[in-house]
Amino acid sequence: MRRRTRDFGHLKLIFAFLFISVFIPNVINALNSSATGNLGSFETGETGIKLCAQIDAGPADSLRFLVTNNQGFSADVLVGNDTCKNIKTIAATYTIREYLPQEYVLDSVTGGTVNADNTPFVATATGQYSIIYSNEYDQKGYLHSFGYTLSNQAASAVDVHFDANGGTGSMNTQRFGINSQQPLTANSFTRTDYNFAGWNTKADGTGTPYTDEQQISFATGGEITLFAQWRNVNLYNEITSRSNNGVDTNIDFTSKATITDGNGNGLNIRAGTENDQYPIYYFRGELSDNHVIWADKCWKVVRTTETGGTKMIYNGLPALVNGVQQCNATGVDSQITVNVNGADQNTFTFSDQGRSKSPADVGYMYGARIESNILLVNNSTTSFVFSNDVSRNGNTYTLDTSPGQSISGTWSAERFNAYSRYHYFCTDGATSCDNTKIAYIHHYIFSNDTILYISLDGYDDIEDAKAAMFANTTDSNAKAMVETWFEQQNLDGHIADTRNYEDDLEDTVFCNDRTYHSGGLKGKDSDEIQSGTTQSNYHGAYGRNVIKNANNNYEPSLDCVNSNDAFTVNPANGNGMLNHKIGLITADELTIAGNGDSGYDTTTYLYTGQFTWSASPRAFNTTSALVSAWRSPLGYGVPGDSIGLRPLVSLKNNIEFVSGTGLQTDPYIVE
């Protein structure tokens, strides 16, 4: 093959033109045809790219080339007159840049063809590519790219080279006979804070993968380089380095997360934390890759924390399948079992003794229990004075009847105003009464002859009563059972000579948000009732996760509004009322996990086929004044219901795992 290119950008003397264009090429052609001889030919078994220079005339005594490939190889090759340089190839994409004096031109190519589009050419480890340049009067250099034709070379072996790819150490080249199967040499490279994760024919892991000591064979000879692949053993870093959907500003929290249309399915960053030292990442939707085995138990990662922890929900015990631990528990098997008075129990009431008639009953801990009362009235004759403020002097309570602070009339006529703003009244209709008759309306219902109220006996006003009810003095049944389970599983290392798994946990907040979103217990000046509707005393979780905002969406929050509701072990981190670093999921965490407003989403990773308790109060309502709490998946029940418990823990930021990819069949294993 012969290719010549001329660029006569300037007119020359006619005689010179005729001489150069007619006589000189003929002479050079004759020289080339006779002089190239075996230049560029290969020895027996020799492969690679052979660059050759044929210099018949001119000032240069050598030619220079730059040879690169997409595996990081780069060589500046100087080729002397009438000589060749052979570059051994691996399977890769090569580009050759010729730094030629302007009178030299490509003379021939063996094993391929010259492309005009400058597309790099693909070479194999066994191909032969001979490229010969000869001089000719011309006026520009070239940037050629080469195609190739795979030649059938008789080779007896394949040399496998091992690249540490960021690790340290050395490994000898391993030789394979053709069609001779044998295992790859066991990896001996190491890398600080990383686990070896196999080999790949490309450094970035996009080529052909091989496992450590995998049995392989080769049908043709040549060379191959295998690059070590590494996985960060820090669990937080591993999770947050995965591909994610970015900041969750466009997620519709009223709808579930789906694989087909996305809506946040996968890993997300919580809006407002993206610039923090530890942005909060959370899993959402239909997932199979957030499984962890810690303390010989299965957990599913829910989210990370603002301190870089990994918050996980309990998911039963590992199952041994073909000698491999897997996490596939569902139903009651994904809930904790506690030995209570000698008998195993896997369902529990939220409140002790199943009580549910006081706002105190939705507390993870609670104080005084002020139960709801029902007053039946004759609406046509009974009149009351309703006030938005009250003062106390010993056992005597006096309503504020100043203008604008009170109204008077029958319950039938004034029930809307009474509930929305003027909550305080004396049950005998007076403006001053003793501690047995002072009351606070907490709920409006349609029935014209019923008032639901809480007695203020012993408390100054509703805020004083709420503070007493929400004081953290007594454990709820849910808290007692979760912490008992923790101790029965010996996660605190209280049994002599055993590991204290609690040392792996950070003291993060488990929130029992008892603030009120709307309704009478929110405060004495709550003007939120709508005429003609039933109003409940909704807690903050209900407002954020059920009542839509101006954008027709929910507004889940991972903040805990009141320090009194922020359950921690150390008072420096929250209320300091936990005995162990373990708690329950919140309604907000249920929402970001992808439950949407369906209440019982069978596709979210939290679904087990069973209801389990969350830590979020829902409301204080209904004609029987029952307190309701959120269940998981997102639903609600009264604290007297007996359902499951799936507690959460949060691993510290520096916790490492020894193996696994997070799949149900290959969970991250923390030892």
C-alpha cells in the first residue's frame, strides 16, 4: 500500500514543479520498491506494533512517534533509518501520532488499513501491525489512525500481569498455557481502608471482571493486565459514595417511590443538608441493596445522620442459604421477640396496660395521665361562659371575661368559637369555679349535646397540664420492651467476657415529637377550626405527613422540635432519658422511605406484611377520646393495640464492614 499527500500552497518555479512532481517521485518509487525488502516483517511468534523508517534522502536520520492507548500506556518512540521498533500490545485502543519531517509519508501498513477519519484503532495482544514510513517531498506532517485485521498467530501461552490499581505490593506475572485452565494467583495487594473486590480488565471496573483465584483459561496467546478492584470498608463512605438521585427537592412525598417513574427510588440527599459536613442520605422505595448484618442480626439502612452515622431498622435473624448468610425475614420474623415473665412475646401495646385516653399515652415516656372527660349538656337551655384564658388562686379558677377574651351562650350556638379559641369553661356554667369544675375543651364533634374536655385539676392552664403529661418520668411499654430486648440480646455486653456491641453505636436522637400541629391542645389561641367540620388534636407528624402544603406535597422533617422529645442516652445530645442507644422510627422517616399517602405500601423496603409501632404520635380525637399513634408502614392505631416492634440503631461514622454488597443475598457484614 502506498499513500502520498501533497499540499502545494505556494506557486513554485515551473521547472522546479515539473522536476519534483514528475522525476523525483519516480526515482523514490524505484528506491522504495527495491529497498523496503523485509523491513517491517515479523519474526516467528512476534506480535505487536512495528514502526519502521525508510530514509532514502533528506536531513533526518531517525523518525519520532508517540504511541498511547486507553489503558494508560504512553511511549515516545524514536526509530532510526532502516530500522524498526516493536511495541508489544495488550488488548486496547491505540493512537499513533507521527512527528515527521514534512517530506516523509506513510509508505505501507501490514495487518490493517489506514483510516481517513482519525479514529483510534483497536489492537489485540496477538495481532501484528507493521507501519512503514518513507521520505518524500511533501509539505506537512500527519496524524494517522489505523484500522486492523486480526491475524492468526500461533502462540503457546498467555502472560497475565497484575496491577495494584491504587494498592500496594507486587505480584509476579502468571503464565497460562493455551486452553489450559488454572486459578488466578491469589491477590496479595493491599490498600488502606479498602477491601479487595476482585479483578477487572479495565482500571475503572468497566471491563471483564474476575474474582480472586477464579479458574480461567485462554484460547489464544498474548498478554493481559488485570487491575485490582477496591471497595471502601467504611460503611458510611460506601453507602454515600454510591450513585444517588441528588437532593430530594423534586420528590412527591404524597406518592410512593417506584422503579418505573422514579419519584426518588434509590438513594437521596435530604434538602437543606447537602452542604453540611455530613449530608443526610436516605434510602427510598423498592430496594434490595441496603442490608446489613451487625451483632449477628439483620438490619436495613434507613438513612444517615447529621453526625455521619448509619441508622438501621431491625429485620430479623440471618438465614444460612448454601453456607451464605442472607437477610430475607418478613412478617413477625422481622420483629423483635422479648421474653416477658418466662414467655416469648412478639407483639406489644405502645402504652403500659394498653391505656389510650390521655395525651400522655403517646409518649415514649410520659408523666401525669390526665384523661379525657365527656360532658352531656342540654343545648337548648344550658349556657356557658367560654374564655381563652384562666387564672388560678389555690383551688379557685377564674375565667378572663374581659371584652374580646370570652363569649357566652349555649354549647349548640357557640361550639365552633368555643373550640377554636375560647377553650376554658366551668362545667357548671359559672365564670369562677373550684378545681373539680374547671375544664379545657380539647375536641369538637358534631353531636350538639357533647363536650369533650380535660380537667385542669391542680394545673394552672393547658400548657402547665401538657408539661406535666409530657414529662419523661415513666417508660412506655414500647420503650421498656425495646430496651429489654437490647439487654436480653446482650448488645450492651453486660454478660462477662462478651463483646459490647453498643460501643459501635452513636448516641443519635430518636424523636417522639409531641408538639401539636392543630386542634385545641395546640394552645389557647388556636384559630384553626373550620366551621362545620370535625377537628382533631393533630400532632406535628400528622401535619407534616398527611396535610399537604401549598405545593400539594408533604413536608417531612428529620429535625426534633423539642429537646424534651429528643430521646438520647447522653443529656448533652438530647433529653438523656434512654438506657440504651436504640429507639423507634418516626412518621417522617416512613414518608421519606417512600410510603406516600397509601398508608400501607407493599413495595417499600419497610414492608414486612405486619404493622409495627413508630415513635410518632398522631392525634387525640374521636368521641371516646382515644389517642392514636403512627404505625409502620404509615398507618395508625390506638396505643392499646398489640402490634410489632422493629427498633432502630445508628452505627458510628467509623464502622467498617468486612464483606458484602448490601444485597439481601449478600449483605454488608460488620463484625
